[in-house]
Amino acid sequence: MKATRQELKVDGAVELPQAIAYLEQLVQALKAGTAEVRQGDHAIVLGPRGVVGFSHRAVDKGERYRLARELERHDRLVDEAAQAVGPFSVHQL
């Protein structure tokens, strides 16, 4: 039986410190094992284990920039674990 797809998307604008605090909360929850993403009465529980797909994208358009990260858990990724993410780094300037 195929699982029902659940999606929660939050768009908006916040001050950078608030966005950073949200990302830090997400990282801490994932390190602990499970993260709940909630908006109002709608919630999705994320609990990646083992191998996850990882995508990182950064775009600079002059006056605008975009940073997107995606984690994906799927059974087929266990077989693709040998295709690990190549070297990249994120650091403070």
C-alpha cells in the first residue's frame, strides 16, 4: 500500500536571526533523532535514519540569493550510499 503524501510549505519573510534560529532548532531536533515541522494544526514528523539523499544549492543573483538544502529518505538510497556527496564546505567569512 502506498503511503499518503503529506506536505507542509511555509513561505514568508523574517529577520535573518529568526531564520537562523529556526534552522538551528531543526538541526538539533534531527541530531536528537526526530523533528516535527508544524504550522497550526498541520504537522509532519521527520525521522531520517541511516543513509539519506543530500542536495545543496546556492545561487547568487546580485541583489538576491537563494540557499536550498534537501534531505531525502528513501529505501533505494541505501544502495546508492557509495555515491557519497563530494567534498564541499560551508564556513564563516
